[in-house]
Amino acid sequence: MTARAVLIAGPTASGKTAHAIELAREADAVIINADSMQVYRELAIVTARPGERETSQCRHELFGHVGAAEAYSVARWLDDVAGLLPEIERTGKTAIFVGGTGLYFNALIGGLSPVPPIDPQIREKWRSRVDPDHLHDELVKRDRAAADRLDPTDLQRIRRALEVIDSTGRSIFDWQSADRGEPLVMPQRARRFVLSPPRPALYARIEARCEAMIEAGALEEVRALKEMDLDPSLPAMRAIGVPQLAAHLSGELPLEMALERFKTESRRYAKRQLTWFRNQFAADWQWTDPS
């Protein structure tokens, strides 16, 4: 791609949407979603997807375009992005990628490693396990090199490493060192930002956002999702806020406790995001306090 691009990453509730819209209005740009949960049609509120007030200000793409019954992937996202970029380039506009999914950004400017599809039963085996210490011990036995390179508390990446070695017989880092092909966005053509508010301010915004989501109808949104009777292992069913509010709707938790768990998981997620960005985006990304 030779079109100009701006990449805006950051943890949940860091102000990415507002920052992207401000830039898009100044530059007559197109905002492209780079958040793996905001792609799901049924999850407008609990994922803080831009609403009508935001989308009316500038063009938005790849928001809410996938049904919750699907398991969307980074490969599919790249395909969807590839379908948008020629027209954006042809019209001379800037593409602004905004979101909190670091793997999307890495694939966008670095290409996608050619890992074969993972056997669904193997994926479910590892993703149903939630103890990072135990999983890291398993990874030490199966792929010591990967275990040495991964943070022992990074549950998502440890699971991914285990499912890759289990399904393919090769380390995830072997696959990642293979030829990734030409990226969709050349790094030298992109301005890259990570929004990083002070931790106390970020956590306060997260808590206020969770409360606002309840007021905006998050319970009704999760109730409608539950009524679809989907496989609980689907990504949309694991979105932060969904399990916690679903537990309340099922009578397992009072609303106050469900809301507190929603807030806690959101804070933990923001912390994991920041850790990941520091490890992956330390160089060539401009870290900005949006406040």
C-alpha cells in the first residue's frame, strides 16, 4: 500500500476513538477498526463501539460487520483491510487504524506468519484452561524456547503457543520467523501512536465507562446474545463484560457484584494491553498521554 496511514493503539478507555475522529476530521480520513471485539454486530455497547454520533462525523469501516456466531480472525481482518485500501489510496485519503488489538497492528505492518489452521479440538483444549502458571509449566515441557520468551502471566500468548506446538509440531516462533510476505501497510509510510494515560486516570475512566454501559443497555445487549444460544467458546461470548453480565442474568451474581467483576476484568485487560504494547511497540511508536 502506498496510501498514507496513521495507527492509533492503546488500552481500553484510553480515548482512542475521540483521538481518531479528531484526526480524521482534520485530514478527511477513513477510520478502520483494529479491535477484535468491535467487529461483532451484536456487541455495540459492551465493546464501546463508536455510535451514531461518532460515525456521523467521518467514515468508519469494519465496525460491527461480523455476526457473533462467527469466529473472526486476524487473517480475515487482513483480507477485509486489503479490500478497502485500494479505494482509499485511489481517492488520496489517509487510513486511520484504531484499536486495542496488538496482533492486528503487527500483522498490518509486519505481515502474517503462515501458521496452518489449528485443529478446533486442540484450540478448545487449551483455551478452556485458565491457570497461567500451570499452562506455562506445560509450555516449558513442550516448547522451552517459547516458554523462555513469553511472560509467564500472559495467558493468551501462552495458550496460543501451546495450541500451535500441539497442532503443528513446530514452535510458534519457528512459524513467526518464516516469510510473512509483504505487509499491507509499509511501516515507513505510517505514523504510529500508543495512547497511554496515567494508570489512576485510566482505571477511573474504565470504571466510569462500565457504569455508563449498564445505563446504556449493556444488560439487554448481553441478554439478546444469550438468547442466541451460541457456543460459549466463540470470541464474542468471551468479550469482557459478557460473561460477567451473563452470570447476573442467569441468577448467579447480583448486579453489583457482576458490575464489580466487569470493572476488574476491564482493568486487568488494560494492564495486559499496556504490557503487550511496551514489549512490542517500544521502538518506532510515539507514546502519548491523551489527557
